[in-house]
Amino acid sequence: SGTPTPGTGVCSGVDAWKSSQAYNGAQKVTYNGHIWQAKWWTQNDTPGNNSQNVWTDLGAC
């Protein structure tokens, strides 16, 4: 419920990031022990490791 704050571990029910999956802005994924939120439409941009900076790190799971 609501936006998770860093370190709260709110990752239940959030799918793991997949490079083949297209994501719309505001969609959330888990990757590398963190929860990430897309800023806009994206596909094949690794959370935390892309020059477009499309993902926002919402904190550790």
C-alpha cells in the first residue's frame, strides 16, 4: 500500500525484471535485490545500468 520507502522490503507481488518485457511508466520490477520503477516506456534497459536512466531505485527488498 502506497509507495515503498528505501529499505522497507516491499517487493512481494512485484515481478522480476525481464529484458524481453516492455514496461510502461510507473510499472515496478525487482532486480538485483531492489525494487525499481520505470519513468517512461522501456524495453531491454537494465535497471541501474542504462544510459537513459529510465529506472528509479525505490530501495532494497
